[in-house]
Amino acid sequence: MTTITHEPLTVTLGSSGVTPEDVVAVARYDAKVTISQEALDTVAKVRAHIDGLAHSEVPAYGVSTGFGALANRHIPNELRTQLQKSLIRSHAAGMGPAVEREVVRGIMFLRAKTLASGRTGVRPVVLQTMVDVLNAGITPVVREFGSLGCSGDLAPLSHCALVLMGEGEATGPDGELYGAAGKKPVAELLAAHGIEPVVLAEKEGLALVNGTEGMLGMLLMAIADLHLLLTTADITAALSVEALLGTDQVFLPELHAALRPTRARPQARTTCFGCFPTRRSSLRTASTTPKSRTRTRSAAHPRWPARSATP
């Protein structure tokens, strides 16, 4: 499980999963990422098993063989690094406008989480390099179109993997573009931040791109925005009722628990009710003074928008 601390904001990758809040912290608020020693030990242990497969006479897919239609073709040791590089280069074929920076950071963090689980077979240096790129504020340029969805976000993840190799396109923390459309290669951007490009070993190219973190990163950022939007709508509804001199009684949680037990979003009613100050309770008893008469009539039977604001 990850832990989040503040001042500065830090997210620690362990051998287990992460929360949506972790993803948003890294993607949107540039939280620093660290890796637990337990996760590094797990990754190293699994990698030792992959190294054993690489030297075995028994074929292992993506380790000592090709991919797809070439699954039955043995790849000699001297060509295996080239095979992994070629996989990344050939699949970095996205098109269209660049994906937002925060989405790309979310994608990379989610893939780093998968690598930290120890189930992909990469070396610790690959995981560490991905985390270093995140912490340096370097963002790969990922194109909007080209993912295969449930078959794997191969194109988006390949664009991310290219940057780890010192290739492709990326923006620095200052927004300057490096790579094909920039004036300097990505390798120079990495070097400026003390990051050595990764030379991929057996299976590592496959491990970097065979996943669905592209769509998951987009989904989690959209959910975060939706949650903020819904909360803002609830607060706006409550303030509108206040402006219309309405009553908070329509938001009473116990009222809806009894009359609308199956209605969605009980949190919305709690949010709305919590927006009203405690002084609001004095309006529940009608006052006969002329000064309060107008407000009392509105509270007794508030306008329709105020009464229908409850979800």
C-alpha cells in the first residue's frame, strides 16, 4: 500500500496497489515518487527468474523468442536488446494532438506501480528510471489517437518508453520541447537531470508497453474532475437555496433515508445540508415580526428550484 505525506507531497510505491488519490497527487500536483526497499527487492528477485529463463534452452515468450507471429522464432542473445528496442520504436505510432501533461504523468505513475509489483520481470533500474523521469518533471509527448484499448495501450506506453531510452519526444519541467520537433534530443534532457537512458534487456520492452494504463490514467483524471464538479454543484445548490431564502429542511439526511432509501448520491444531500450555518435552525420556527415575515413565508414553502435541488 502506498503512503502519502505532505510538505512536500510524496507518494511511496510499494509492492501493492495505489489509490486514485495517489495518482492525482502525482499527475496533477507533481508529488514526488519514492520506491520502497521491499518493492525493489521484489523486482530484483523476479528479474533473477527472468535471467534464468533467458539462459534456458526452453523457449520463453518475449524473453528468448520473438513476438506475435514470431513467437516460435528463437532470438540469439546478441539480438535481444535490439528486439526490445524495435518493439518500442515500432509501436510508438500515435497520432493527433498531444495528451495533457497530467494524463501522461498519471499513465507513467500507473505503469511504475505495475513494475513495482514485481510481476513484469524488469530490472530495478528500469523502474527507478521511470520514477526519476517523473520526479524530474520530464513528460513524454503522447499522441491522442492510436491505442488498441483492451488489447493494450501499446502506442501511448511506447511513447513513454521511448523517453526512458533517450529517444522520442518530451517536454522538460519548463515546457521546452525536446526530440523530433525540438532543437535538442531527449537524451540531452535526461542528461541535464542526471538520468542515464535505459538499455533494455530481455522482456523489458514488452513489460513497458503491455498494459492498459493509458485508458486507466485518463479515467482516473476524469473521475477526479467529475468528483470536483459534483461537489461544486452541491455547494452551488445549497448557496442558491440560501439566496432564495429557502430552508435547509429539504436536505435533512433522515428525511431522505426514510422517503428515498434507494435514491443515489446521499453524499450530495449531506454536502448541501452541511453548507448551511447553524443559525439556519432559527428559521424553522416562524417569527411574526414584520422584519422576518418575508423570509418565513419562503422557508415555509420555498420556490420550486430550491425544493427540487435535492438529488
